[in-house]
Amino acid sequence: MLLRLAKSAAESAPFFRADSTAIAPPLAVPQVATSPVATSPVATSPVATSPVATSPVAIALRDIDLVFRSEGEPFQALRHINLEIPRGSVQLIMGPAGAGKTTLLQVVAGLLSPTAGQVELLGTNLTELSRAAQAHFRNRHLGIVFQDYNLLRSLTALENVELALNLKGVFGPSARTEARSLLDAVGLENRANVLPRQLSGGQQQRVAVARALVGRPDLIIADEPTSALDSANGRKVMELLCRLAREQGSTVLIATHDPRVREFGDAIAHLEDGQIRA
């Protein structure tokens, strides 16, 4: 069943599609070095001399503008965004509702194309890639935590995480083991076989976080990852994201208006009316 769903999801899942407009006890980072990810064609392709392997800047946004056009007046959602985020850091984007935080994350992930400007991820100019190449780059390098979770309702929590591994070429016992390890890391070891409709909003949010962490992504983009969590579970999720940044060099970009998250950021950019304020 999951094999069929993996094929279907590759065609329709918002975190994979190139043309989608959608926009994760003491913690231990799951040990996945021995999973097939380490020996997959993706993992073993030459990276020693690639921009991804050598660039010290994980995310570079240069003069980003985004204008939505409809039957009415054009609306400028993002204005002259310039931002550089070092590899292995935790960057917060903070601002009120309607400031453009989600829109900015969608542009960074390649789910929305900017009207003007350039998005560079891991030394790769994302704005110059085809839609198919953007989708491949996302699947290989990004983990995305969606604000509305985007869990498949017919799959259990474990199967939702396992499906993300299938899309990366990991199947069978290895996928099941890693999926369980990730659910354990977000405190859902006892809810693995439960459907999303039987989970609270906070539990669904933690499944979304676990799913975003499959395969140890280079970049983790999280839209309000603690909004539905109590203080204890919010801290647990943030500690996990920070440990991934510290221990494996992942770069974490978080959009939030949750003041509890401030202490975890290496840097904070304030977004208001589509502009970064000093």
C-alpha cells in the first residue's frame, strides 16, 4: 500500500511537487547513519566539490519582491528582502499575523516564485532551476513543517512519516525503524498507529515535525512549529531542531510569532508588512 502511495504522493504531495502552492524523556537525535539513506544513489552521488558541500551560507535571499496580481489592484506581499543565513544556524522570522512570514517561507522553499530577486540554497540558485529540478532539490535537501500539517488522513502517524522516507528511496524495515525513531524523538512513541483524526492538533504538529526530519535534511523550514503545542512539548520540539543544527550541521529557518521560541534562535529577523525591519 505504501509503495503505491509513495508513487501517488510523488505526483501530488505539496512538499514534493514543484508546482505546489502549499507551504515539523531527554531528546536524542535519531541515529540513522546506518539506514539505506547512507548508501542510496542520492547520498552517494559526488558532493565533495558541489556548492552544497562547500557553501558556508545555507540560505541567501537577494532583493526578493513578490507581487500577487488578480482582477483588482496588485498586492506586494514581499518587499526588497535581503537575508543571509549561515550553515548550521537557527534563524527565526518573527512578526504579526499577515506580515508575510508564510509567504516568505514558500519562496525560500521554491513553492512560490518571486516576482524579482534571487533565492540561493546551499550555493544553488533555486530561481534558475526548472520546476522538476526544484522538486528534486527539495526532496534531497529540505525538510518542511507545514503550518496546517498536511498529513494524509488515511495513514497512521507512523505511515505518514514512513511515506516521506519512501519518497527518498528508503523502504521496508529500514524505513519503519527510522520512522519509529523520529516519532519517539517527538514523544509520540505510543501514538504511532493512530490516524490523524484521532490525534490532537499538537500531536499532529509533532508528526509533521517528525516527517520533516526524515533523512537528516540540510535545511529545515518550519512554519509555526510550536503554535499548537504546550510549553513542554514546544520546548521538546525546539530542542530537537537545535540539536540537529548543532550535531549534523542542518540549518533551521522558523517563522513564528511565539515569544517562547526566541531563546532558541541564533538570529532573529523581524518581518512587518512584507519587509524586514531592523
